[in-house]
Amino acid sequence: MKKILVVDDEENIRMFYKEELEDEGLEVHLAGSGEEALEMIGKNSFDLVSLDIRLPGIDGIETMRRIKENWTDIPVILCSAYHHYKQEFGSWASEAYVVKSSDLKELKDTINKVLNPV
Amino acid sequence: MGQRLVDRIIELTSSEDIKQRPLTILKTLSEDLSAQCLIYTFKQDKNGFFLEYGYGTRWDTAPSFYHLEGSLPGRCILAGKEIEVVRKNKDLESKFNDKGLKDFTRALYIPMFNNDKPTGVLCIKGRDIKHILKRTVIVLAEYLSGILNTIALLEEREEHIMELSFLHEVNKALMTTMNLDKFIYIMLTAVTVGDGMGFNRAMLFIVNEKADIIQGMMGIGPDNAEEAGRIWYDYIINKEGLFDLIFFEEDNPPQINSKLNKIVKGIHFSLNEDSILVCAVKEKRAFNVLNADDSSYDCKEIVDRLGSKAFAVVPLTTLGKVLGVIVIDNLYNMKPITGDEIKVLTTFCKQAGIAIENSLLYNELKETLMALKELQTRRVQKEKLVALGEMAATLAHEIRNPLVSIGGFVRRLGKELEQIDLRNGFHLKTGKGHLEVGAIHEGALQEYLDRIKGEVLKLESVLNDVLNFSKEGQPCFRTEDLNLIIQKTLETLEEELNRVGINLVKELSSDRLFIKGDEHMLNHVFLNLISNSLQAMEGGGTLTIRSFSLFQDGREWVVAEVEDTGGGIEPDALKNIFNPFFTTKDHGTGLGLAVTHDMVINHQGLLEVKNNINKGVTFVIKFHAYKGAADMKDDMTINKGRRAIDYT
């Protein structure tokens, strides 16, 4: 089973994502901040990280930078409420940029694509 | 005998009002000497003497005027000493060609001077005059002269005082209004009313530099002789003073429907023409036209349009600039306008000119201020719009997250419910029966519902924050007791306080702390500040609320303090704390304090924050104290303007 880390500061979002993604057959771990995420990545080996951009403390982009710096091969999906960065994400190092929505369809599809490249 | 007479006279007059003394002296003298006694005063501009006081036989038949040249009084003045005439052969009347000497056999003329300037002549005439001690009479004449000089001075002073007091009263009246129309009305009325200078008609023309003309603005006066008579009659009977005429309600002068006003408003002269009004403006001086036909200036328009051949034009000046002119005439009583009157009018116009300029400047200032305020409002609006634009990013987060949660949980609810065969109460997935379905899944379902409810509330509060920030809001200001507002807010938060385990300390003033405020907004202010404090004290703490009155900077203030033990704010964050979208919290729009700050400003109050590093934060809110009855009385006095404001 693939292990993924979902990072978001909202508890409700974390809970919801966990339940939905577990239904997809993934092992889901949660972190509420960039610092917590980095700590957990250090201790576990994740197959994918889903990162919210707006986080307390160090923000999503900085967190991603550090992940990429220290663990080069972990794919990172930026998952955010902001949609107007979507066009620009290409200049960042994330694998994908997903806009949060209540049906998580885009997120699930993207996770699928990233974890199971054809 | 002479000395006794003098003593007697001095004794009699010493206790008398000075204006009575000349007559008393004449009376005593006349009775003592059985003579006719007269006092003639010298008038420089008429070059002659006028009979001022008289006593004794036939004194009222004495000539009322003597020329300086060729008359006996004149001669004694020119000689500088007394002259005595005694009948010898011819009767005195024919000898000196003086009707005043008819049937008299002896006459004595004593000149009176004030520092070498002739003031008058004392004249004593008799038939069988008892022997007059010339020296006695000369002494008395000196005494009399002194009295007459003092009287003349007094009268001059009195006239001056009346003039000044009149001008002073009018100026006070003028100061009660900045309304130009009312101003002009007061001015022109002052000049026409009985107590004032009493001219028949007064008209004001103002210089309009932009249009290069002088324009008629207002005309006060009766439209015909009949109306004029009625007004004077009314005045005499009712003694309507100047102020009764002036103090009408509010700032609107009564409608001036007179024909004169209409005529004046329709008159205008080009400043390039040579009409007399324009000359007055250009030469900055007054003109007294006794007869327009004889005048070398162009008075045609005035005569034709206003119907007066005799009138005066006085410029209204201020600091060298001519604002306009006042034209006055006595069309109905045909009284000639004197040089003295022109002098008084000129002084008055100088004052009025300054007052009008003040009014014009004030109005200009008011307009500029209004324009600035409007600009400011628009700028603030624009800034808010820009801020709102920036808000879009934050809103995305604040709204989308709850939506995602709500949508997500609703979806999950749906999925769970699909699994339950509601009719049979059988959970398809787990295969458990009705009761057990309830037991297992009720918890999960309830949790979803609770979370959804929570997110919806969050959304509502976000919406409120946005609306409060963007709307102008018309607050409704009433008298409020700050303590009551604080109490109410604390009641609302009571549950919350207990739940989080906060220790509440209330140090509210025992006095009533009245302020002018909008109850709803004030509630919001305290709700927000206290909520902030509570959020900073998640793990418990002490919330202290204080209220008190304070006298500072010459004003009474009502102060409230909200103090928490939440650890304080980073000094860096402190300066941004009231900026919109700034927040140190995980969530929230960052608008709460910005809105609160705005609301306090709307109440003309002050909101400050004291940072007690590592301890907590104290928010200090200051409002102007509302004095109640005292304040209301001040408002009324200024707004109604029933009496001139006392500028002492």
C-alpha cells in the first residue's frame, strides 16, 4: 500500500482527506504544519506528499523546497485553495498543482498519475 | 453783592446735572438783575452765533442767529473783550440795527473762549438794570464758559458712544451668522431702521471681478411713500428695535418681495463704464450726490432705475480691496444726507466690509472642506476596494476550505446513508442490523453533521467580517452607558468564558459613563476585543475588564481596558495589528481588529494597544465623555442663534 502524507492546517480538511483517500486504498498520514511534515518525512518514507500552500510557520512553498532539497525523489503535489497560481506552478518544482475541491476528484486523479505513471 | 451772587450761583449749580447749569445761571442772574439773559453759541461752519439758552422778559423774541461780522456779539468776540452799550439819545435798536435791543436801554456782551477758540457770547439786556458789577458778570461768564465747554465735550462723547455702541451691536448681530444673505440683510436694515442711521432706502451692489461687473444684490426699503409712512408709524408706536427685526428663525432671511429688491437685483454696471458706482469702486471713496442733475458724474442709471436724484454711494472696503458699494437715499422724507452721516456710514462700511469678506471666505472654506471630505471619502472607498481585491486571496482560503469540508462531509454522509437500507434498517456493508447500525454509525454521522455545522458558522462569520469591513454603515448614535454595553457583551460570552476556564476580573467604574455611540457597533467592538483575548488564552488565563473616566488634554474621556494574559504580541506584529488582513492566527480574515478600529474611529474615539511582553496585551479604548444636559444646551444655543453670542 502506498503511503502518503497530507499536510493542511485545517483539521476538518485533514480528516476529510484521510477518509476519502483511505477509501482509495492509500495509507494516509497527517501533518498540521510544515515543520511537522518535515519531521514526519524524516522518520517515514512516504510515496507522496500533498501540501497545502497556506500553512502557519513555514509556508507550503518553503516546505516543498526543503523536501526537494533533502529528499529528492519524493513527489509533491501542491493542493491549495488558491487557483490563480495554477498557471505558474511550472516554475516551481512540484509535480502538480491541484485546486482544493469538495469531491477531491482532481486530487485523486493526480495522485494516481503520479504514483502510477504509465 | 457781586461775590454773594457768584457764591449763590455756584452753590445752586454745584449739585445740579451739568446740562442744567447754564439755565440755572441765567435764571439766577436774570432774576437778580431784572434783565434778559441769553447765551449764544458760536458755530464755526455757519460763521455765526445761535441762541442756545435764554431767560427773562421776552427772551424768546431775541434773534436766534447773529453773523460774526457786523453784530454786537460778533464784535465782542473779535475784540476779545466785553462790550457794553447804553442808550443815550437814539434807541439801541435803531442805533445798532438789532431787533434784539428793542426797548432795552442797556446791554452787556461778554465773549467766551476755550483756549483762544470762540465758543459763544453771554448777553445781558435790561431796562432799568440794577448796577451790574462788570467784574462779577465776567467771572460768571468764565464759569459759564467752562460749563459750556464741558457740555460740548460730553455731547461729542455721547454721540461717539452711541455711534460706537450702535456699530458694536450691529457687529454682534453680524457675527451670529455666516450666511451671506442674512448678513447683507442685517447690514442694510441697520442702515435704514430708526434706531440705526434711519435712511429711507439702502441697497447693496457687489463687485463681480470674473464677470467684470458690479451687480445689485439686495435692496431694503419701502416701495412707496405710503408704505414708508406706515413703517415709521409702526416704529414709533411699537419701538421695534434693530434686533427684533434681525432675529428671525434659523438662517433664512424673510422673503424680500419688495419691488425695490427686485429692481436692485436686476441692475448691473460694467466696471469699464463710468457710472458713479464704478467711480466709487475705482476711487475707493464715498460720493454724496445732493442733486443728480448738478453732478458731473454719470448718475443716469441710478436716477432712472431707482428714482432718486439725491443719494449717497459708500464703498465697502476690506484691506484695500473694494467688495462693493452701498447706495442710500431718503427718497420719501427728502432729508439731505449730511457729511457726518457719510462719515458714520463709511466707518460702518469698513466694518461690514471685513465681516462680508469673512463670510465669503468662510463659505469658500466650507465648500473647499466639503470637496475635500468628498475626495477623502472617495479615496477611502477606493482604498477599501483595493483592499477588498487583496482580500480575494484570503477569501479563497477562508471560504474554500469550509466549502471543501462541508461538501466533502456531505458526500461522505451520502455514501454512508447509501450503505444503509433505511427501510429494513440493515447496513449493507457491515451486515449489521438496525440497532447496531444506529450504534456504530450514529457517532460517525453525528460527527459529520457537527463538523458541517461548525464550518457553516465559520463561513457566516467570514461573510460578516467582509461585509462590516466594506460597508460604510450608518451608525445610529444615542446616549449609551459604556458599563452597560460591557456588561451585555460579557453576558453574551459567559458560556464561552466558563468553557475555556478563563478567570474574569471586572473593575468597572461605579459612575455612569455616558458616551454618544451606536449600541450595535460598540457591542461589536467589545465582542471582538474580548474574543481576541480569549483566543490568545487557549489554555486558560485571566481576563480583566476596566472602565473609568479620565480628564486629559483638557477633555473628559471615558476609557475601557481589555487586558489578557495571553503572552503578548511580537513587537514586529504590533505595528500591523490594526491593518486589514493582518493576522497571527491560523485562520481568520485578519479583519476583526481592522473593523473594530474603524468603528472606534467612527465614534471619534481612540484605540490603542499596550503590549506586556510575555504577559499579555491590554487594549485601551477611549471615547469623548458625553456631558448630557450641558452638551445639549450648548448645541441649542449655537444652532438657534436667538440672541447674539456673547463674545466677552
